[in-house]
Amino acid sequence: MTTFIDSFTERERQMPEIYVVDYKLMERPCLRGLITISLLPGLLISGIGLFEKNGNKWLNWPGREWKDQQGQPHSTPVITFVSAELERVFRHAVLEALAKYQLENGDAR
């Protein structure tokens, strides 16, 4: 049986282990939590938003908020990926790390 991981390229399989080091539960309309991950020893990425609606989950990467001259809010991503495929793999790895964190910490949302 083919698994999701089987579809990864060799380069994608070499991604470093991702650990969730903090998860703050949020109860907003779609925002379910804010995640902090450790990607490499000493490298933390915080402010990853976990969203859920109609049974679908997705992540928003951290961004820098700013307003244009008319006062309209905008966000510029602080994390970008060289390909949609790499982002898909990274997103999947973060969601797997979150599931593991929630099981180990009694938060099985």
C-alpha cells in the first residue's frame, strides 16, 4: 500500500525532524491555536496559526502586519518556500508533530 510519505522525493525525505515546543489553544471562529516549532537545535519558529473549519485543517505561516497609505491592513510572509510541493511536505510534517505533541500532553484536539 502506498502512503503519503512514499510520494515524497528523496530530497523531501531528508527534512530535519520537527518538534512542537509550544501550542496555545485558541477559541476563535476558525483559529484553533498558535504553534511554536523547533526545526533544528536552537531554531524556533513561532506564530504558526492552526485553523479549522468544516472539518478541514490548515496552517498559516507567521507574517509581518503592516498598513498601506489608506490604512488597509496587509501581511507579508516571513517564511517562504521554493516550491508548493516543499510547502506541502513541511505543512504535513508540522501537523504530524502537532498531533504527537497533543497526544503526549493530553490535548488531543
